[in-house]
Amino acid sequence: MSVAPSPFATLLRRSKFATFDPAIAQVYTTYGGSAPRGDWGLKRPLPIRRRGAAVTVRSVDSREQVTEWRAAEAEARWIARFAELGIESPRLQDTSGANDPTTWGAKLENSGKRDWVVDSEYALGLKDGADTIPKPLADEESAEAARKEATFRPATLPNIYGMGEKRFEKYLEQLRKKREEFKEFTAAERKMSLYEQSQRNDDWFRKFLQSSVNKSYEVEGSRAIEPQPHTFAGLSYTHAPPLQAYFLTKPLPGRLITKKVNKLERLDDSEFFIASFAGMTTKVSTKLSGGKNNTLMDGKEQLGGAAVIPMNVAKSETKLRLSHAYLAKAPEVVGPRFRGQATRKEGLKGVVLQTHARGYYFADVTRPNPHLPGSAEYVSAEDDSISAGRPMKFQARFSKPPTFTRKPIVKRAAGKDGAKILDLLANVLKSTPSNNGK
């Protein structure tokens, strides 16, 4: 005889509280009338009772029968602030030659490094007709190879750097069993011996591993889940072209802190400013600072053995735009369990992000129409060259018909001007009273 589940068990199973995992670093918030009451959907109300707050929960019910939490407004506001900067897609830091397995680009392999096609009114136009010129027909073998290359979908390989010792040994045993499959794969792709393939740097083993991983996902009844990590670890979901980012965002206030010279860099980027912008320290090239040279650390003086730095607060203020962002490392938001406790969780302190900004140019102010393109203000804006309610006056280029006769050159008599100046000085001396009062 089956017993119907209790309403509380059904409610708990369908609620978001059942998905809480202390091993995952998440940010929680509350809305509506629950915020003033401190109701966050947990076992106990929290003392933070204002709207827009954010917290992270470490434990819902600890041994001391308390809810362990901490404020996470700084992290939540920084993510929202970064989204408002209007930067086009961030970039992954170039790790070629670095061989650093801890970078986010090394963890992505190929699955997250896919091009994003932008469909926007501000995107570049189509190419010219050179691409539509018919090309000569290729042979059947090269056409088949091109078709396979076009339909090939790179997969994410297992991360050997994140495996334990037992998991790595098991992975090696699986690879040893695929030797015959590897020989068949290379024989079908290129008709050459293994010795000839070893002399060429074709990276066949990586292609074979990616092909075998794709087959494991496509097998009927397979339980393997294909990982599809976000290209920028969820930092930004926008793919705005530069022109769209320029018109839809405004320059924001920042502050130039100090100026540095890097002799190892190229001549173009050897001098740059360190600026405080949007809660980050940003590099600003001296050539792109918008004419600002005053920094906060200017005018150092020595007094009593200690450095006294007068803060140039007003002169160091400027307006900046974020031009580039390079993501090197993403935080570890999922920590493994060790004796029932989650470890190795990081917040935004684990992010390594290099940003570059440029100064605010006066050309933004002198634009004839500074409003948002397509908006009502943009359409109804007047042109400064045409005054409202006052007709324009058109003036002829020549008021009189041009004459081509040269005017006679009149030569002044030498000494006339000099004589007048001397007479003027003599009269001034006569009118000046003497020292003895006569």
C-alpha cells in the first residue's frame, strides 16, 4: 500500500531551497516585501533588511544552530557595474608559449573559443563581390577533406591537470585500449605510415581524442554530458560592436593615480597611467589619456624623513571609457568536499582581469547630434547651422565684378614718419614740469 507524500515534502522538493549546495559559491538576494522582514527563504530570518542587498550562505544550519552568511554586495555591484561599462566582448589573455594550465583559456580548450556572429545595425557591411567569384572545382578527395573540416566540431578534452592520481591512471588505461582505433583513424585521414606521421607536426592525437569524445556524446543511450563552458566565465554576455558601444554608453568618471614607464614594452605602450575606474585599477596609455597629465600622486615632498604626498584630487579627475579587457583567470566557484566541508571556494579575489581604458575626448561634445541614434531626441534635434525661425542669408561670393588691373604702389617719402615722431616727443618734453617746480 503506497503512502501519499506529505505536502511539506512536495513543497520542499519543488522549492529552490532544495537546490542549495554549500560547495557552490552563489549570491542570493530577496525582493518585494520579504526584504524589510529579513525573509531570505532560509530557516531563520537574517538581520540585513534592506532592498538590493546580496549575501552568500555558507551553512543554512550549523552545529551552533545559526545560519552562517556574509554580505556580498561588493561582488554583486561589481558585476552589475562591469555590465554597464558597455565594453565589447572581452578577450582571453594570450597564453601561447606560457603553458600555464591554470588560466581560463587553457581550461576552455576549443569548446568555448568559438566565433560569435554579431547581428547589429552598427556591424560592418558585407564584403565585396570578390567572394562570389566561382572557384575551380577541386578533386573528390580534397573536397571530402574540406567537408569534414567544415563540419568538424571541436570538443572539450578531459582536463588532465585537474585529475587525481587514480583518475589519471584510469584515463591512461582507456587511452591504451584505443590504439587500434587511432591507427584506423590516421589511415583513413592520411595515407602514410606512422613514421611519416611522427615526422610531421599535425597533432593527430588531439584530433583523434576530439573525434572520440564527440562519438561518445552521439551514441544512443549515452549518459555523457558535453561541457559547454562560457567563453568568458559569465563575466559578460554582450557582443556589441565598437560603434554600438560608443553610441549606447557614456564616459564615466575616473581618476589618474600615477604614471609609470615600462622599458620592456614597445615604444607605443612604454608610458601609461594607472587609473582608478569602475572599482578597478586600469591602464591608460599617455597617448589616449585625452590630454590629461595630472595624477593623484604628483608633487611628492620630504618632511621629517616621511614622504608627504599632496593629493591633487580635483586635477586628477577625468572621464574614461573601457576599451579592452583581458581575462586571465576565473575564480573557483565550486569547491570539492573534504570531510563534509566545502573548500577552495573563491570570490572575485580569484579573478585576474587586465583592463585598458582611454580618455574622454572633446569630440564627443562637439558632435552635431549627441543623442542616441534612432531616439526621438535624435530625430527632433536641430542642426546648429540652421537657426529656427530665421531664414539663412546667402551672400554672393563677389560684391562687385572682379577687376584684373593692378593698383599703383604709392611710395612714402623717407623721413616723414620719423620727423613726426620726433616732433611729438619734443612736445611731450616741453609739457613735462621740471623737478625744481619751474
